[in-house]
Amino acid sequence: MRCAAAGRLRVDPDLAEQTIMSANVGVALSLVTQPNTALQLAALLRGRPSVLGGPETALLVHWLDTLATQGGSPVGTPPGG
């Protein structure tokens, strides 16, 4: 809603919210079901400056590495379990 308050949105705020949430769900499902995608994204983040801060980038890379090494195991399932 900060974007809407700043006059930065070109669409209705509710539509913007639905679009962003749909994109987030799609990316999350893709990363969980396709570990190679997680590896590729982690490699990109390691090799380039990011708009995220250092700690945020490190946390995201850690999560992506975890997804890639667990091979898309369901949440709560230990690797190899």
C-alpha cells in the first residue's frame, strides 16, 4: 500500500496485491519442485550486487541452497527422509 500512497501504482491496489501474491506463490512452487532453479537463482545472487542488504541476500541464498539440496522434499521432511 505504500506504493499506492506514493502514487506509484498504475493499477488498482487490490489487483496489484493479487498479482504480486500470485507471482510469489508461483516462484515458491517452482523453487520447491525444481531444485535446479533454486541453484541457478542462488548462483545469480552470489555473483551480482543485489538491491537486498547483505544479511537478506545471505538468508535468501541459504534458503535456496536448502531447497536445492533437499530436492523439493515436503516441508518438515528431513533431507533423505
